[in-house]
Amino acid sequence: MIKKIIASGIIGIVIIVALAVAFSTDVEPQPEPAPESDPTYLMQGVTQLDVMTGGDVIMPTKVSRPGCEEIDQCYIPSEITISAGESVTWVNEDSAFHSVTSGFYDAPQNLFDSGYMDPFESYTLTFDESGTFDYFCTLHPWMEGQVIVE
């Protein structure tokens, strides 16, 4: 009986030591997340794949707060070049309303306007003429982009 208790105790110790060794790998400490005042925090998790799968231009999360303009990431990409006759699709991936409106906040051009886009709503526009078309968000004036039609 004593031999069985000792044997099971030794097996238990071997299992505990094996588990301790298995789970004691050298894990690098994770960096603290950037504060929301850091503009790069706004774009965490946004990749070029998001643009390719969601539309031609996306409005990523958290761009309703100032800061995205500091790293030119309010619309991704902020400048897109297409050929005449092609379309651009903007996708609002933010939880806030946004718009795609021609011109600048202090000088709208009335060439196009998506109206307020709900979260996860898209807006597609075909550009038939060559030129450079600036646009902005009527709700968030720091958000600016440009379509270049060749």
C-alpha cells in the first residue's frame, strides 16, 4: 500500500514538473496598447486587405475622432487613381456616420454627395471625366480624400 502511494506521488510530481516545463516558455511581454490620443492607434488592425475586400476606399474605425489626418488615414487610401469610366466604392467601416462629398469642408463643389452613410454602408460613384476630385466628410472636416481620374 505504501509503495502504491509513493509511486502515485512520484508520478504526480513528474506530471507537475512536465507541465511546468511545457508552459514555462520564454514569452516576450506584450507592449502596452497605444493611448487613443496616438494617431497610429486609430489604424490598428486595418490592412490593405480590408480595402481590397471591403471596397476601393474605406473609412476605418475611430476616424470620427480627430487624429487620422495626422497620418493620412481618414480614408484608406486617401488618394486613389482610376481611369475615366471606372467606379470607386467607399465603405464606412466605422460605427459613426460619414459622408463622401465633393470639394472641401469650407468649399463644397456640389459634384457628388453620398449623404450620411450609416455604419457598414457603401457608396459607389462612376467617374466619366478626367480630373482631380477632392472630397471630404461633412460631419468630420478633418477627413479628406482625392480621386484622380486619368
